[in-house]
Amino acid sequence: MFKVSAFLVLLSSGSSLASKLPPSFSIPKSDAVDHVNPLIGNGGDTPNGSGGMIPSTAPPFAMTRWVAQTHQNYVSVTPYNHTASTIHGFQGTHQPAIWMGESGQVVVVPGTGSVKSKFEDRGLRFSNDTQIISPSYHRVELDSGDGGRILAEQSATSRVGHLRFTFPTDQSAYVLLEATRPTPITYIPTNITYPLGSIAVDPARREITGSNSERQDWIITPTSIAQNASNFKGYFCARFDTPFAKFGVIQNGSEIAGEKAGKGSLLSAYARFPAGTRKVNVRVGVSFISVDQARRNLDAEIANGVALEETSRRTRAAWAEKLDRIQLEGATKADKEVFYTAFFHTLQVRFLIYSSRNCLKPCTLLLWL
């Protein structure tokens, strides 16, 4: 453990988050973690007017970080901007920072009423007054658009996102998984491509699985590996704790109710839940190897029956183990917030992309992924 007695305040955005966290998501105790403010460095109305930070939930050096999606991200745009007023889903992102692109992402979208798959249609209004963002837990209340409220909560391990949605009992609830989307290449928003992918619904397993070939930084791929890199895909396996009442596939805005699989661009699938469903947990395993590996990652990191509180506890403990190594003496609350947030940022990238099987040794992210 190191002690620091002198510290220069460079930036601060407000008081610590410790008082906002529910008690069940504040375990184990850690003064250092309580003073991390993931919103520092986020925001701005232009790329150069932002610190480019992504306020995500995940353990140190996580393969995938989970973040509320307010924007379609690409080079120069992050998935979340705290000045936004609508959330369009919750994204498992591999975008390291604002000046790098996305790759192999997956988006989880809660909703009620008619299923909305297009980004511009599915945004749900929220207020920052109802939002809590910490390294291990994110909570926000969403306006369902039908007169009710959806409570969205998330935590994550390195390769698995854990989301819990609390729906109004008098509204027909669903969760959509977006596999492929239109994506800009470079920093020019009109330079659109349409990555290909796949989607599959398995009601018996309560799973929606899929893949996509999105890799926004492909233009900087070294010539020596371009052919192999062109085979890149990101895979996911989403498993629910609630049976499906209905399901379907949506492609290019057209819904095919009861369909179990699809391939191509602009592709999503959804599960609708029985009438009166209140809470739905969904765990989403990811992989750069296969759907089967994504499923193995899910089972290995967040097994069936693990509560969101337990997932958050494990991730918070991982952060506490790192951040508590340095103790500040004579620091104000603002000092602690700036220091521990900066320390937190240093432990996010480079992030690990190896899996528990099919790899001989750990490896770290390469820019052309």
C-alpha cells in the first residue's frame, strides 16, 4: 500500500458517488472506489470538446465494458454522452476511447408495447437525477413511453454483462438484442457501411445468440494481416431468467414474429415476456471466437442463479483490490474524486481479449481489431 500526502487538483466534476449507491451495491467497503466518478471526462458537443471517456461498468482490464447507449458510436463519438436526454439501449462496447472505433459490439434494448428496433425510434427519456454510475453498478430510470417507468440496472464481469430490468406490470415487456447496425467508417458520419451478422432465438434455452463483423478501424489494418483480419467477428450469447411468451426477428425494420433465425445487415431479435412480468434478468456473454465460446464465458463468469448484487460485489471487490493500494493523506473529497477517477481510467486499457478455452496464453487488444 502506498500513501500520498500531497496532491494537485486538476479537474473535478462534483461530490463523490458514495452516498447515492444502494447499500447492497456498496459491498465491500472502499473509500477509493466510492470516490471514482466515471462521468469525469465525458460530455461535450464536439469531439475536441470532450475528454473522450466512456463511463462504463466492468472490472479492471475487462474485455467488454457495458455502458448506456445515448449515441451510435464511431471514431470521434462515444456511446454515452451525459448531456443526452434519451437512452437507446445498453451496449457491450470494445471502443477503447473516443478516437478509436467500435468492434463486435452488442446492444440490449428494454421496452414495452410495440417492438422498436431502429435507433432513432427506441430512445427512452431519462433524468440524471435518477441515474447512478459507478465502476461496478449502473442504475437509471427510463420513461417507457407508455406512461410507465422501466428501472434498468447493470453490472459486468470481464466477458459477461449482467442486466436487470424492472417493468411496469400493466405493460407488455420485451427485450431486444441488436446484432448488426449501420456503422460509419472513420470520423465521417455519412460514410456508412452495413456489417453482416447473424441472430438466433432458442426459446427452450431462453437464449438469443448472434454475431457481427463490425470493425470500424479496419482501414488501419496492416497489409500483412488484412486477409486474416477480414474474418473478424464478435459473438454473443444472451440468456434470460424468464420464459419467452413471444419472440421474433427484425431485419431492416421489418418484424417477422415467431422467426427463430436471420442473417444479414440491420438485424435484431426480441423476446416478449408473459403478461404481468415484473423483473427480467439477462446475462450476455461475449467472445471473439464463437457463440459457443460466448456461452462458455457466460457459464464460467456468471452462472445461472447469480444475483445482480453478487455480480456487482465481485466487480467492486476487483476495483477495491487495485484502487485501495494507494491511500491519500490530507486530501479533500474533490482531491480523492480526481485522483481515484484518474487511477480508474488507467486500469481500463489495454484490455484482455483472451478466453478461458481455445487460447494458450493471455493477449491484449491490437488496434486493428
